[in-house]
Amino acid sequence: MSKPHFICGKANMCLVTENEHKSFLDQQHFKLSPPTPPTYKIIIPPSSTSLLSSTTPSTFQPQTLLIKIVSPYFPQTLNAILPPHISITSYLIQYSISSELIAVHIMNYSNSNPQSNTTFIFSHDEQSDIGTILPSLVDLSIQFKANIIAYDYCNYGRSSSHNNNKHTFTEDSTAIIDLAVKHLKIQLNKIILIGCGIGAIPSCTLAISKNVKGIILISPIFSTFLTSKTFKKIYCPVFITHCKLNGRFSWEGLSEF
């Protein structure tokens, strides 16, 4: 297999600005709580390591590299007992000199043409990372015969950013949609966005700017960004579900819609 080396595009616009992002966190008295330490490790092939280490600000080119994820929640031995029609590929996306994202792509080959499957882009909640959600995503893929892309926001899991004061979820979601559309050649009308908790923010940002098939929000955070005005900018089908017993976020914001 030839060494993968793809070029990633950068965002041309940011629908959630730095000030809006900071205002949201301040007004909600919200504290991000990623699993610490991360629930998985990554193994980067030597060829990719040398490529990353040679990157400088003057020579930087956004890129996507194949990696391997090791997690106690999803041991490597499980790959041997996965259904034969399921495959998992892991990526490290370096989309700026200071930011790297970890993403996984689950392919379901039960259809003779897997590229025709619906693809879920899954933005997880504020207390998870890829290591904890991967087994459930495999079940989701099997149940719905869908392909799935999931990722960790910067400073979640093994994703990282050295410029925290300026980093927003929009940058993360833009890198992921580029992975889906530009590298994996997935059509926008085959993509359904799924956002859990704080994942509703990047999901809605993408739904506003991209003509996707639909969006599903699970216990979304209703905030200064995520309001009824937000949904007036979304033209694809929207499905929202929220548990009344969710102790972190109120379901009462649903009454607006």
C-alpha cells in the first residue's frame, strides 16, 4: 500500500467566532471535561513521524496521515472478531502548524456499493473521547448499515492545539468535513450530522454552511449560539431528542422550537 499523503483545505469562514465561543463558555459557566488521561493511545508509522517532525511554519502543508489507535475500551484483538463487512481506519489530521485532530472512519461493506451508504459525522459530548465511544459507533454502523466518521476536538483524546486561546470547534468541524468530502470523496447529500451535548455546536455550524442530508441532536446545549435563530439558518431536516433527567443540560430550551 502506498503511503497516504493528502492535502487538507482550511476554513474560508468561521460561523462561531472566537468571541462567541468564549462568551458561550462564560455565560453557561461551562467547563469542558475530557477524559483525563485520554482513554487511548496512537501509533504513528515511522514515515509519518518523520514527515510531521520536518514541518515548520514556512514549509507547512495541511495533511492527513494513517495511524493506529490502541484503547482498553476497544482492544486491537477486537479487529479480528469484527464482522467481515466492517473496517476501521484511523487518521491524524494536521490542519495547522499548531493543531492536530484524531479521527476514525468506520466503513460498512454490507452494501455492494459502500460509498452509497449514508455517512454519520459524529460529534461527541463533553465527557467522551474516541476511545470511549468507538464500540458504540461500531454497533451504530452495524444497526443502520451506515458509514461513520468520528473525531476528537482539540485537547480531547490525542487531538491537540498549542493555540488554545484562539481555537474554536469550527476549526475542528471544518477539518472533519474536509476529510469526508475531499479525501474520502463522500457527497454532502449522503452525510447526516450527529451532535451530542456540546457536539451540537460544531454539528449546527456545519449544517448552516453545508448542504447535508440532515442533522440529529442528542441532548444539545442550548446557548447564546444554539437558539431558535440558529435553526432558521438550517435548511436540512432536523431531529432533536433530549432526556428530561439529563443533569447537565436543561431540556426546557426545546420549548423554543
